[in-house]
Amino acid sequence: MPAFEMAWRDVLFASYPVDPDVVSPHLPTRLDVDTFGGDAYLSVVPFVIEDIRPKGIPSWAGLTTPELNLRTYVTCDGARGVYFFNLDADDLLGVVGARLWNQLPYYLAEMSVDRGPPIRFESRRRTPGARSCRFSATYAPDGERFRAEPDSIEAFLAERYRYFTESGDGAIRYADIEHEPWTLRPATWDVTGNTIFEANGFARPDSEPILTYSRGVDVTASASKRWDG
């Protein structure tokens, strides 16, 4: 499987602090919850992937799709990364390919995005037999641009350059992500529907989310590899 190039655009991080014991039962055995100030985090992340294509292919030949994911923050043998509970996208070929080759929990969804401002994002899962997952929200930046300080909560949540996943045989796999540091802004949102937590077996958090927005970054993602620690 080749490396891929793409652009992540109009990204919202809506990150809820939760007790680590809420997250840990949902992780593969080899992954540990990563915490900030004693809290684990569940992040709802809607955005648009533009021009996704194998590395070296011109951007005009790439595909574009909205995506909605729920992720948390983990370590594996001390290495930091993210773990995805779901990734919903409006691209059948991409969903099938990511499930087969990257062992990622992708689901097909009917999605629409009005880039605004504000951005209006709608998603309804339509993978047969999968748990229902609906999301409807508007969001927008609301403040000055900034780069996250190294030891800040914003850096903890955004500056992650690896994801981990578990293959069907129980092995941990990973991919490395390359991009410039995020340029972030505080954000606001208005949510009119959200069942992403219930779809992944979580109760809806009682906490208020930390909201940050980015216009996006250009990304190179490595091929999926087996983690040997």
C-alpha cells in the first residue's frame, strides 16, 4: 500500500475531557490512554479531505470527501498517537480501501458540507448493519490565529503525527503523518444533532468541549505498518 498525499481543510477539534476509565475499556490491550492533567479526551472531528491520492500523483487526480471521526489519545510502548473509534466518509471506494489496507474503522455516510462561513456539516451513516450515527452542526473560528505551545492542551490534542489501529489478527498497526504544525483559532459551534458517542458505545460526556478550528494542513500519510515495538 503506497503513502498518500491529501489536504485536511476546515477542521474542527471538539475535545471533551473524560475520566481515563471511560476510555480504557474501548482500547486494544497494547494501547494505553494518554492523559493531560489527569484527563483523557474524546474528540469529535469534522472536516473535509481534499485531493487524496497516492504520493506522487498530481493533486487534480485526487478525490475529495467530508469526514467525521471520533478519536482519543493513546500511547503504545511509550510512543504517542491517536486511536480512532470511527471514521465516517462519503466515498465508497475510500471507505472500502481504508478498511482493507489500513485496518481503519471507516463507515460510509451520506454527508453534506456548506463551507460558509459558518461551516455547516451534516452526516448520516448508511453502512448496512452498522450502528446509526448522525451529526449536524455549524462551526466557525472565533478568535486570533495561534500556534500551540509545546506543553499546552492544544498541542496535546492537535500535534499528533501517528495513528494506531488493531488488525483482525489482533496486531497493532500504525501509520506516520507528516505536515506543518497546525495554525489554530478558538472556535464556536452549534450542534443540532450528534449521536457519535452512542454509536461508539459511550455515554454522552457531561463536560464542555475545548473547541479549536484550523483552515487546514497539507498531509502525507505513510503506508500502514505492523507495530513491533
